[in-house]
Amino acid sequence: MINAKPILALAAGLLAAASLISQAATSQTGNSPLWLSGNPPTMELMKQFSRAHGGMVIRDEERNYSKMLWLRAGTNLKSADYLTNKVGQFYLTDVKLNSYQPAPSPADPEHTAIKFKMPDEGYYNAYYLEQVVRDGVRYVDVAKSEVLKHNCGLGHNFDVEQHRPQSDKRIPLEILRLRFDDETYHTRFNSGKNVLFKVLYNGEPLAGASATISTEEGWSRNSKSDSEGIVAFQVIQDRFQENEDKKEHKNSEAEGSRHGRSRRSEQFLVTVQYAEKVEGEYNGQPYQQTFYTSTFPGQFSASQSVYKSYAYGLTFGSAGFLVLGVGSYLYRRRRIKPFKEVNLDE
């Protein structure tokens, strides 16, 4: 007779593991995950912004840049909710590695957002950190955004050392985007290109963390960080020419230069999750385990080869129609007999 106890024990273990994964995949807000977005939630707010390298910015009368970031929740990047009345803390690290704890911005009192100035060229790191204990579990949610400030009028001297990805020791679980070897201010994240991220836990590389990249069109890919905390993703092209926005943006600071143009870009979101069974206490509430969720948003475009193939196809197609039209015209001309006058002698 078959002993069912081992089978039942195995099934119970699998169910428990699935429950842990499900809890880890959901932030304490009930939505998964929290992330920072530079897109204003309303058209009224949108009127205050203009486009620049690094996304939407506010420019004052002296052409100084300010950035706003909103806290959102949800895996659907197109319709994720804009949150309000959150209890977490914002952190900011500027280009010179100065650290701040900015308060939520009064510029949009209806949503949780921050606004900060960007006086220097380079990358700014903004974070939102929220911790809460519920049912003996501590949930730690981290939302990070790496914001680039670049003005083409100031030149293009990209110092690789100066623009290395920086981490913040105040952040327990952080995602770094590693730079490309040939990166410049105008480097694009294109589909088909390998992009490397590094996962840090309390400032140290974390191996075996679950990582997911997803796009606003719904494509996603799962992976795990290696022994050095590195995870690599290659995004596919999931947006095609008929869906492209035909409007071109020209950076007003680029003085009409060609690199000021922008192909239609799409959002992506990298999410990393990690769980540990360590007992402790937070704000007077005991917990037996902790679930960490950290996010890193960005943008990518279709690869240049895709756009070149569209151009080649259009060129050859137009040439084919031209040859066909000329050939048809000449053929019809040859079929038409010229008029001849006939004189009848009576």
C-alpha cells in the first residue's frame, strides 16, 4: 500500500513555497510593484513640462532644469495607478554625490511626488523607501529612478568615471544599471542589445535574486542574479512601425543637430525581489521574515537596423512602383496607333 504521508508533505511544502513567492511578488500596497515615473498624471500638469535628454523637465526663465517624479504602483506600465498619501521616505543623490531627504512636492498635492533641481550635468538618483509590518512579515519596497541631465549646448564630454553608477547605503535592496563600454550622453537602450544590471543588498552584490524585466506592451522575461549580483536582459522589439508615433521631437538645446531627434521610445521596468527569514522588530512590531522588492524604470527604442530596414523597404518599394508606372505608360503609348489623314480622290 502506498504511503501518502510523504506525498502530502511534499504538496504542503510546494503550496507553502508558492504562498511565499506570491507574497514576495506583491508589495504591501496590494499592487505590485512600486516605481517612479517622470510622466505627469494629468494634461494640465503636462503643460508645465518640456522634453529633454532624460525625459520631461521643467525649465524656468533662466533655462534651469527641475525634475518631478511620481510614485506609481502596478505591473501595467500604461495604466499603473498614481499613488497619494504614502508614508514612505524619499531620498536623493545628486551628481556630486550629495545626499538629501526631500519632502513630497506641493506642486502636485493630489499625488505622491518629488521635485528637485538639476544644476549639473550627469546622473541623479532618486529613491522611495517604504517599510511596513503586516501579519508578522516586514515588507520593504524600494522604487529607484536614475535621471540624466544633459544640455547639448554645454558640449558632449562624457566622463566615464564621473558617470559610473552609484549606490546609496541607505537603500537595503538596490538596482544599478551598468554602463556600456562606449556609452555617451546620447547612448540609446535599443531592442536586441544586452543590458547589464547589478543587484546590491545592503551595499553588497546579491546572488540568486529573482529579477524580471517587463515592457509597456506586456512582454516580460525572468532571470536571476549571478554570483557577482549581475543580471543581463535583452529586450525584444514588441512595437512595430504601424504603431509608431510619427511625430518627431527635436531638442531645442541641440540647435537643430540630428541627434536631437528621438525615435518613439517605450518604457521598461526591472523588478528584483528577495526574501529572508530573519526575526526582528520594526516600529515596535515584531516580524519573522522580510520581503524586499526593488524597481528600476527606463526607456528603450527599436534597434537602428529595424528602422534602416523600414527605410530600405520604402526605397525599394517606391522604386518598384516607379518602374512599374513608367513601363505601363510606355506600353500603352506603343499600343496607340497615330492618327493618319486619308484623302479620297473622286
